[in-house]
Amino acid sequence: MSATRRSWSNRRPGTGYAASWRSTESGGDMATDSTVPAQPRWPKRLTLLFLCFAATFVCYIDRVNISVAAIAMQESFGWSETTKGLVLSSFFIGYMIFQVPSGWLASRHGGKLVMGLAIAWWSLFTILTPLAAAVSLPMLLLARVGMGLGEAATFPAGYYLGARWFPPGERSRFVAVLLSGVPAGTVFALLTTGWIVTHWGWQSVFYLFGVAGLVVTALWFALVHDSPAGHPRISAAERALLASADDKREGSGPTPWRRLLALPAIWALVFNHFCSNWILYMLLSWLPSYFRATQDLSLINAGLFSAAPWLSMFATINLGAWLADGRIRRGASVTAVRKLMQAIGLLGAGGFLLLAREAATPLMALLVMCCALGALGFTWSGFAPNHLDIAPRHADVLMGLTNTAGTVPGIIGVAVTGWLVDRTGSFDAAFLLAASVAAAGALVWLLFATGRRILD
């Protein structure tokens, strides 16, 4: 039986979280062969997993803090909603243009180096944000673009490491934990930024969060290794388990762009990354302003109300991954699982955004937003692991490609949302547009997506 059918640790009572990660090939059962070497109680890939989560967490606290701080900055600098939308969206220019280059760098130089340098880079630009804002609006926009250049490497570098450290039966959960840093970091930023801004001024939040990123940088370089074979302290049992699962052990080789771009499933993935992120980035940037403007909440309460929907998303990301890996392990088609999760996520999120237009009270608005982002969390067991399904040896570069499209809503969607709010005086038109984008994505995914490995 394949070594990738072994659990991350022995199935003894008391092994805790590590024991809950039970890796199998599609349709396989857990091995019970007593001759198989016992796995360590805390596998090294769990350390990598949580540091990937930490990287995404600081990525998003640094990205999201401005969505709350911008309310105070708007009052201080006299910005219109359109100007605020420009500030919020400028980050995504740098983030978009460096997606594919960062995937290429990860495939050539490894995820450890690229991710570590990226965390340090964006943390320094976070710290520089107040100074840039004090100089001029163009300098602030340039600082946000520079920060986006650093954060662009987060997911391509993460997917490089995922292809090397996690067998196919664990990849939905790897992606879920990696991406759980998005709602977790968002919740933390929303819960703390309003309080920090109120008590210490909006500048302080950029200093505090930037320093936190530098701490994670130090831990990253101390503990992370590019491959199981190169880890000096990994157990022989875990190294043997992962030897056949390392999809980049022989190198990626040149990216086959012509073949890649000729496949309909690739374009379905690109489009669905765009559609899923339209809702994600719209709410990431505008949810505090939505609660403040439509429900007349204070700055602190707007941040608190904005946190709850992201907690809902955190729960459904991990629930969806557990369900997806479980169905695949029991023999379900990977294609069917990915299509089901993506359709539930997009159609559910779009439907709840349409209901948000009728929310008349803060509690009703909160409930609907929890449901919208909760539904969206299921897409991260749909399109998000699909890079590792269909082209695991090129998942880093493919992630850079699809996330380039996935970043466009951060520029266009965030800015268009501000323009629509300025023009109409409400969020109704913005929510209708987002629901329409989600429906289009679901249709394309159901028609063209696949979970088969289509590119070696």
C-alpha cells in the first residue's frame, strides 16, 4: 500500500490535532499494517503548515487594517468615497503585476526564500505607510503598490511548498489552513484596528502590525525548509511517507505555457478565481464602511460587526475542506467534489448578497453577511485546491496566473463599489453586480472545470 496512505501520526488516543490529519490517496482506506514505521507525534509538515498560516495571517492583518483605518484617514484628509476606493484598490496594482513573476521565482529559488523575503518586504512597507500618507496622496498610493508587490508572493510560494510537503489526500486541508489565515487575519485586524485607532491614532496600527510581520519573518527562516529531503531534523518515517508525494522533487522544468493556455479547465479556473475574489475583495475593503453607513454604527462597532462574517468564513473553509477530502478519500470523483463546493460557494454567496439589500436592522445585516461569507468559504475547497489537482508540478506558477485574474476585482471591483456607492447612495447596485459575477462563475465552472491531473 502506498506510503501516502499513512496518517500524519500514529492513531493512538491523545495525539491530538496531528492525529486528525489522516492522509490517503483517492478512494483509499487507512493503513493498518503494523510493519509501517510509526509517524512522529508532531510531523514537521505541521510546523510548516502553521507557519504558512502565520504568513497568510500577517499578510491579511497588514492588508485589512487600512479598511478600518481609512475611515479615520478619510476624515483626517477629507477624502471622498471615490478617493478612499482608490486608496484601498491601489494595493492590488502591485499585487497583480507580481503574481506570475513571484510564481516563477518560487519555482526557481524555492518557497522558503521567496516567502521569507516577501513577508519582510511587505512588513517594511506597512511600517512606512503613515510617513507616505503624511507626504502626499501619490506617495501613499505608491506605498500601497509596493506593499502589494511583496504580498503577491504569498500564495504562489505557499503552493510551491504544498506540492512538496503534502500528499494529494491532504491538499484540500493544506489549502484550507493556508487560506484560513485570510479570515483569521481579517477578524483580528477588524477587532483590533478600531480600538487601536481610537486610542493611539491611525498611524500606530501600521507600526504594530508591521513589526509583527518582521517577527514572523524570523521564525520562517529559522524553521522552514523547501523539501522533506532537505530538512535536517525530519524523521525517517515522515521522509519516507512524503518521498513519493513530492511533486516537485525532479524540478518543474520550463512552464509549458502553450499547453497550459490551451486547456479550457485552466481558463475556468482563472475565471473562477476572478469571480470568487470579486465578492471577497469587495467585502474585505467595504464591509466596515457598509456597516457604518447603512446601520449608523460607531467606528469600533463597525469593526466588531465586520469581524463576525469572517469568523463564519473561517469555519466553513475548514468544514468544506474536511468534507471534500473525506468524499475524495471514500472514492468520490475529484471533479464532482470541486464542482459541488464551488457551486455552493458562489451561488450561496451571491444569493445572500441579494438579500442584504433588504436588511433593515444591524442584526439582520450581520446575519446576512455571515451567511454570504460563510457560503463563499466553500469555494476554497472548489477552485482553490484545483491548481494542485490538475498541474501539481506547476501549481506555483499556475497560482500566480490565476491570482493575477483574481486580483483584478481588488482594483476594479473595489473602485467600482466606491463609485456605485457615490452615485447611488447605497450598496444595492454593488451587491447586485457581485451576485451577477458569482452566477457567471458558477456556470463556467460547472461546464468546464475538472479535477483530473491534466498537466505533468
